[in-house]
Amino acid sequence: MIQSYLDAQRGPRSTTRFILHRTGRTSAAVWAAGHRVTDARATSYTLGDDVHAKVMRAFVPDLNRLGRLNPWAAKYTEAKIHAVVDGALVILQAALNENTHTQLRLDDDD
């Protein structure tokens, strides 16, 4: 039922009245529906959390394994892991941070 509603809300001609969003992961997940700013914040937080979990669960171990299998590729894989974990994920969190838009607008005035 949850997946059906998500599919409906994401459709190009959606008529759903609320946004269904999740907080938490796996068996600890809690689903809620709403259309307020707090629902957008929860959705944004969940996105950041999901991407971080996916990177740490799949991307990092796969590249670490590749580096162990091919020592010549180890420096490259280590650089990619650092670029994603220390760079891209930090940028994603900053973009999802509720104060980012306000901060950018203030910086533009200087």
C-alpha cells in the first residue's frame, strides 16, 4: 500500500493531497503524511541519510575490495572514496541543510 501511494504521488498527473515520507531506516522506519515545511525537512533529511548509508554500505566496500585486488588501483580507489565521503556527501548535506538557502542569499548581498 505504501509503494502504491508513493507511485501515485510521484506520477506526472498526481492528485494525491499529501506527501508520504519516511523517517528512520528498515524496521525502525516510521511513515508520515503531510504537506508542510516540516514534511519537506523530513524528506530532505531522509534523502541525505539514505545516500550516506548507500555510499557506506556499497560504494566504499566495493572500492576497498577493488583496491585490495589491484594494488595499482588502490590510490585511485582511495581518492574516489575520499572525494565522495569528504566532498560530495558534505555538499549534499549542505544543500539539504535548512539554513543553506538563507546563508547563500546573505552571502550574495556582500
